[in-house]
Amino acid sequence: MPDMNRGDLVMGIVGAGLMGRGIAQVAILGGLRVRLCDARPGAAAEAGAEIGATLSMLVGKGRLAREAADAALARLAAVEGLAQLAGCHVVVEAIVENLEAKRALFERLEAVVGDGCLLATNTSSLPVTAIAAACRVPQRVAGLHFFSPVPLMKVVEVIDGALTDPAVGDALAALARRLGHTPVRAQDTPGFIVNHAGRGYLTEALRVLGEGIAEPAQIDRILRASASFRLGPFELLDLTGLDVSCPVMETIYHQYYEEPRYRPSPLLRQRLAAGLLGRKSGRGFYAYADGRAQLPEAPPVPPASPLPLWVGSPECGARENLLRRLQAGGAHLDSGARPSPESVCIVLPIGRDASSTAVDEGLDPARTVAVDPLFLDLHATLMCTPLTAPAARDAVWAALAADGTAVSAIRDSAGFVAQRVVAMIVNIGCDIAQQRIATPQDIDRAVTLGLGYPLGPLALGDALGGATVLAILDALQAFYRDPRYRPSPWLTRRARLGVSLLTPEP
Ligand SMILES: NC(=O)c1ccc[n+]([C@@H]2O[C@H](COP(=O)([O-])OP(=O)(O)OC[C@H]3O[C@@H](n4cnc5c(N)ncnc54)[C@H](O)[C@@H]3O)[C@@H](O)[C@H]2O)c1
């Protein structure tokens, strides 16, 4: 096994496109000698020139010393033809995402390199095992999945195929560290960690949209404010482009034999057919003018109402907090054991909708308004039953907005928006742990670094409380009777035991 920290380590890179260029840049800066090649004549030399320009730009900005840039560039060789990769210690493939092309390339590579050379694929969506299976020595083949842009995205998934020697993965993890990246180790499964864990955010947000609960701008606003996501799901879809994200969603869904948790929305294909790709086509979930999203104006806060507010859901832990806030905002509170005939009834459901909660608490649905108790300190989301009078909704809206809190009013939904989206993210993260695809720590590391979430799915679940996430999912499953919401055994056990979702199982 070649030592990935040896001073004279030589890396071959096949494919001098976006990813190959990025990998070459971090590798030469990490002190490796790199031989970069591409099927298109001249492509490797062009890539070398581009890397040179990038390093000069970094020198110009004072982020890299001229000598270090020159020394790094001296370690880069653009080569024509695979034969020149003979003698490499490791070769990373970053060619077109096509299984047959990759299998054919690995077969040709094996005829060139020595048996001790490690072979890595940067594939995002193809099975590493299927690529390795075409090789004479499949044990030396693993995935080394970088993210774009490689120099900035500091995480690499090291993927063990069914035939990979674990020592190969260890060596590639050491190589990733040498390049200044954080390796996370994943079993060869669809989407590995990052693309698998990313399903919850987008598919559940699309489900909320598809069900007519809220508009894209509202959903984005709620998730940015409630759970500190940098980009809302629809902003993210528009940025990536539906032509890229729709096939990824469909592929993972089918690769998992139509697992309902990953079921994509029928909205996607229709929007794709209409050319509503996102930023790149000028219109997606938002319209763009001069590269900027045209956001609809937030509706104005209704005027304060004289209607008394009565708060139900006595078992909810956030009830006292809400009462204090309403009082501080000067709301007229009804503190009776039951609501007076004119009072607006506020309920605080977890995983349930306003209508069922009103009925179960014996309240008049025409006067009931539900407030999301879980994210109340960050953003107030309220929802109504189909019968709620607009005056009742506006009374709660005005009272919650009195201290400057942003309020979003949505249609009735089991689990509002943030509860159900966050619960899906946590549940999918738990199931990745349950399937032993990666360790709990690596799952959270991969998601924070690869997707930019404020917390990994397991830490996010701990922050809400495993039992609360379980309650949301149980309620969603009972409401929709859809196995999409069935809780992962990993979540159920840890919630029942009252321990962290990061608790491993030997
Ligand atoms: N673009 C991303 O964000 C991203 C992120 C992670 C992984 N990946 C994966 O990395 C790989 C490369 O993606 P990219 O975005 O750099 O693509 P790209 O189109 O920018 O570059 C691919 C390069 O490979 C060359 N090529 C194609 N077939 C070849 C062959 N048989 N032999 C040698 N060279 C060949 C092409 O000429 C091109 O220069 C794919 O497997 C992709 O799924 C891409």
C-alpha cells in the first residue's frame, strides 16, 4: 500500500474538466506530483493554464506566496495519453459520469499502472462496486468523491465498494487529509452520505408545496429563519438547476427501489419540461432579473385586534413561553379553564394539523389558530383550519408580530413546515446510521461540510429532542398513512432510551 504522505507521491488524474482541475489544484498545493490527462487533445494543457491563472490570482490577493505557487505548478504535468500514468501511486478518475466509459477507462488503466497503484473514482452517482468489478484487482478501487468547487468544499467522501480492501480506503482518507480536506467514510450505496442525506430537505419542501400548504417564498423564509438554513429549499433548487437536481432525486429514489422517503414530486418533471430550470434559465421557483430573485412582498401585519386570546394544548412545553410573549406584547389574554365564546383559541400541535387538534381539544374550529411551538423564538408560523375566520387568524398574527417577530401564515398542515422538513432530515440521517453506511459522526460531518447545514441531521435531532422528532413522524404517518414518514429504528430506539441520536451501536 503506497504511503500517501511520502514526499514523492505521484497522482494521476484522468479527466481535466471542472472536477479534475480542482483536484489537481489541491493536490499540487498539497505537495503531490500530478499528471493530468484527458481524452480531448489539449484539454489537460488548457486545464494546467487555468490552474496557473487561479494560483496567480491567489498570489495577487495575498492568499498564496509566489514561491509556493511556482513550486506547485512545477509539480503539475499535463500529459497526453494514459501510458504516461505508468508509475503513479494513485490515479483519480474524473471523466464523464457514465458507467461504461468509467469501466472501460479502469480496464485500460490497469494495463498501464502497477498492481500497487490505487484507483479512485470521483463518481457522484454510479456504484463504485460496478466500476471496480471490471478490474483485474478490484480490491484497490474505491470512491474518492470531491465536491465542487474542490478547493473550497473541504469534505471528501471515501467510498468502500463491496470488493474494496479497507486499507485502500484508509490510504485515501490519509490522502484527503494531506490535501487539506476532511475525509468521511461511506459504504457504496446510492448517494453515499451527502446526496443521500440531502433528500429530506428538498423532497419534503416540495411535498409541502405540492400539497398547497405554502408558497416557495414562504417555505424558504420559514426554513431559513426557523432552522438557520443558509438557503431555502427553493432557492437551492433554483441555484442548482432542475436539470441537475431532478435526475439526482429520481436516480436515488429508483436506486433504493422506490423508497417512499425519497419519492420526488411530480412538480419537477412538469417544471423541467417547461424550461423552468432556475437561475440559469431566468425563471425557476422564482423569476430572476439581472441575476437577482424577484421576491414577492411579505404580506403586511394585520392591525391589533381586541379579540381575547385563549391558549390550549396544556401539555405543550412551549405554552408558558407563548403566554409570556403574548402578555409582553400587550395581547388581551383569556385565562379561563375553557375559552370564552368570543375568544380565539390558540393550539400548539406537534406533527399534527390545526383541524385535528381543534377537534381533539374540543375547540371551535372557526376560532382555532395553530402556532408552531418548536421554533417560536426564531420565527412564528401559524396555520388555520379550513373553517377559521380570518379575524381570528389576524388577531393571533398581530399579537405574535407585536414584538417584531416575523410571522408566516400557512394553510393547514400536519407538522407545519419546519417540523416536518426537519423531522425528515433527521429521520433520513438516522437511517443512514442504521444502515451502517457511515458512522454517526461522519454523517454529521459530511452534511455540515457538504451541504452547509447548521447542524448535521443527528445533532439537529438532538437539538429538538429525539422523542419530539419521533412524535412528529408518528403523527405524520398516522395522518397521511404513508410509509414515507415511518421512523427509522435508529431514531425510535434512541428516542425511547432517551439518549443522543449520535449514540453508536457496537
Ligand atoms: N460537477 C460537479 O459538481 C461534480 C461534483 C462531484 C463529482 N462529480 C463527478 O466528477 C466527474 C467529472 O465531472 P466534471 O463536472 O468535472 O465533468 P466535466 O464535463 O467538466 O469534465 C469531464 C472531463 O472528462 C473528459 N473525458 C470524458 N471522457 C473521457 C475519457 N474516457 N477519458 C479521459 N477523459 C475523458 C472530458 O473531455 C472532460 O474534460 C463525474 O463523474 C461527475 O459525476 C462532479
